[in-house]
Amino acid sequence: MKQGSDPEFLPVAGIRLGTASAGIKYAERRDLVAIELNEGASCAAVFTRNAFCAAPVTVAREHLGVGMPRYLLINSGNANAGTGRDGVRAARETCQVLAAARGCAGDRVLPFSTGVIGEPLPAHKIALAVPDLLSSLRAGGWGEAARAIMTTDTVPKLTSRRIEIEGRAVTVTGMAKGSGMIRPDMATMLAFIATDAAVEQHLLQHCLEEAVAPSFNSITVDGDTSTNDACVLIASGESGCSLIDHPGAPGYAPLAEAVREVCMELARAIVKDGEGATKLVEVLVEAARDREEARAVAYTIAHSPLVKTAVFASDPNWGRILAAVGRAGLSELDIDAVEIWLDDLCIVRDGGRAADYTEQAGQRVMDRAEFTVRVVLGRGDAGARVLTCDLSYDYVKINAEYRT
């Protein structure tokens, strides 16, 4: 794990965070986080679509259906996934322990877990750490929390925005973890975002879903969708601004944009920190018939092991990109109308290698730490954007040795 100063952030009024060491996987490592919401805060969340969703996902969904939470309880080192009914009982037990310590109902705690799948959650260890966890709650606890939720991440992921609504300063701060098992429908990621704006819950849910679509649901490291993915958006209402209760309300547009920017920055940080990643690649697909086929082409390129290993080697093997476009499943694709670009360098035109393309020019682009693969399909007006990374020796090593 890389050490160093935490990213800069802005505390959010009405939100406190604490961390503790429960010894879930490693001794003397902070692996437990609590986020305390002020009474009256609204909360929205989206979760993984993996059918084998983890026990904390099941419990968090149930508790959200009852009412707004007062606490989020997050552990790293153990996913509590693939653990059956025992896992659900353990997740509920941890919620009850924290709730009892704070004098609230157990269903006002939402649990989240990340780590190894298939291992029983040591709920007793979490219970023993709860007193230390709650005593550490503070408004400035974002940095420690961002580190405590890390698993194979090498850096904490944390960012803030400040906007103005009705002449008052409004803050949006978010943190995330994720490095491998990253694919749309969240990723093996957890993300927690908070604002001190006052937002009606259903509108907050809409705001979150609109922000997640182009960010966390448009990234991939390895094509795997985790069992534990979750993204939470909290609105404490402590800014003093009027309640935002419909999309046309003053302040909704700038707030939604700030939330989207925070999600986009965190999503980019996840891909850039992909397990063993050395390069960040943006895949842009343009002139598609509809968004679905644009995404199909983008993900075929982004998931291709041959493309990803060529990126790692800085090899301008453009034929691998061309082949990925061709097998993306588009009906009646006119290959003569397709153009493929590396940044501002056209590599494919008129059904083959662009006449003015040179290997030297391709090498210059591939040598860059970040670049764009742009595909122009020439059959419509729709498009899609996906962030991905290379596939390195270290990715195999990290995942081969993950449980050792």
C-alpha cells in the first residue's frame, strides 16, 4: 500500500466519520468505518446487480425500505458474500450492536462489506471494536475512512466540490474504494458521497442514478461485476438552503452537476488504480445507431485481453482494436464507414489501415500513460464512453495471491 498524505477534502456539516481496528483480516489495521448521519438527513443508494449479492447488500436494501439510516457501518477484509443465511445474520448482528450503543433501532444502520468472498464475517470482532469506532467519530474523518475501506487499492480515493446555492456555500464530498473486479453495474467498489444540501429523498435517488450512469457504471478493469458493489448519496440538509424537492428547484442543477463531477473523479481514480494498471484508456464510440450498440463496441474493446495486453506493452497493434470492433455483434456493419483513432491519429479508414498511418506515429501515442481510442461507426448519432486500463503481469500476481 502506498503511503503518503490523504487527498484534500472538505468536511460536510451533519456528517461524522470514525474508524477502528477490528482485526478482520490483518492485525493493527484500521478496517472498520462508521458514518453518522444527522437526524433528518436523506439517503439514496444503488447496489450491485450480481445475483449472488452479498449479505450486507441484502440487509442494507431491507433497512432502506424501512426508513432513513442514522449510521453506515463498513468493514474491509471480508466481503460477507457467498455466506448464506449465516452471513445475513452476521450483518444484522453488527447493525444491532452499533444501534444498541447509540440507542437507535437496528434497521437504522446500513451495513457494507468488502474483501474476500466466501469467508464467515467475524461479527464478534466488529462488536468488540464498536466502542473505539464510535468514540472516533468526527467531521474531519474522511481521510482515515478512505484508507480504512481499501483492499487491493494502492491509494485512498477522496474528492470534494463546493458550490453556491441561494448565496450559501454547499459542499459535496465523496470517497470510494475499488481496484479490481471492476465492471459496470457498480464494480467491486464502495462509494460514499455526502452533501450538506437539503434534498427530498426520491429526488436524491434520481440525482444519484443520473450521476452513476456515466461514472461508476461506465468503467471496467477486468470485466467482473462484484457481489458487494454499493454507492450511497447522503444529504444532511445542514447548509441552511431551502429544500430541493423537484428538478426545477433552485440549486438542483448545480448540485446534480457537482455530484456527477465527484462520481466521475472517483470512477476515474478507481480505473487509474486498477490492480497492476500502468495506463488509463478512454474508449469513445461515436456515430452509433443507439447507445446500446455504442456501449457494446466500447466494452468489447475495453474487455479484450489482447487489446489490454497490447496497451500494457505500448504495442501499436491496431489490428486487435479493429478485430474487437468487428466482433461486437453489430448487424450490417459497413466496415468502409468505420474510422478508428488513437488520440488524434487515424489508424483505420476505408476498411483497412489508414493510408497516412505510420507505426512510428502509433508508437508515440501508445507510449503515453493516458490516451483515447475513438471509434466512429458512421451509422447514427449515438455514442458511449468507457474508461479502462491495461492488463499487466501484476494483475495476475495480485489476484493469484489475493488470499495468501
